[in-house]
Amino acid sequence: MDPTSTTVARLRAASQGFAAYRDALDAGRPWLLHNVEHDAGPESEWGPTEVLAHVTEMLPFWLGEISRIVADSPEPVPFGRTATDRLRVQTIERDRTLPPAELLERIDDAVERYARRLGQMTPADLARRGLHPTQGEMSVADILERFVTSHAEGHVVQLSETLGSGAPMAVDH
């Protein structure tokens, strides 16, 4: 299996992993929320809908950044953001109150966009380099692994641990 097919398969599995918690997500509503806009805090402390809102915003963001790297020159193409990026935080703040079913559908849609886009990529595209503000120089393949695939998989594990733990979901704002 080629690297892009493996990435798409892993993203689809992550999407299915999120969807497996649909009933628990609905049963727990309304979820307590962090004050994300004023305290971005570690993602590990976020509640379920904050995690889903983050995944729905991060998947399209990184696909856009990858597309820009593939299209632009010279290399390395500046790309990325940090956890305190204002638009990132505001998007999570806004979307975390959406019904879980809407967030799960957005994740599915984003994964299918990856499937289409990655299916068009060549090995040369995957080798293209970008320059991240904190991580330094990275290939498109590295970006996919670090910021997209393993990141989404990690959030599936986080959701599993959060919903299965019985612990408080977040701090009320």
C-alpha cells in the first residue's frame, strides 16, 4: 500500500473511531466547556466537543497548508501556526457548541477531501518541504504524519479515555 493510501486508511479509521462515541457524546450533552479563547491550555484538558471542534478545524487547515507547500516555491515554503493562533482558538470556541453529529459529519467530509487530494499527490509532492515556525523544516509526508494522521488518532484515544473515565469533562467557564 502506498503512503497516501495508508494515510487515508488511518484517517478513515480515526473518523470511525470518533463516530463510535456518537451515543455517548449525545448522552453527555451539554458538556462543560473550557474558556478556550482566553486559556487555550493543553488540548489534553479539553472536553469532548472541544476536541471534536478542534479536529473539524485542524483537518481543513493542514490540508490547505499542504496544498500551499505543493503549489508554492521556493522551498522550504513557510507554513503552519502555533497552538495560540487566534483564528484556531476562535474557531474551536465557536464550533464546540455544535451538536456532536454535526461535528462528526464535518470530520467525515474533511477525511474524504484528504482522500481526493492525497490520491492526486505524487512522490515528489510528498517530498516537498515547508518551514514551520517551531518545528522547522518538514516534508509534506512528515506534516501529514505529525499534524494530521497521528494527531487525529491521538484525539480518538483522548475521547475514548475521557468518555470512559467518568471524570469531569472540563472546567465551566
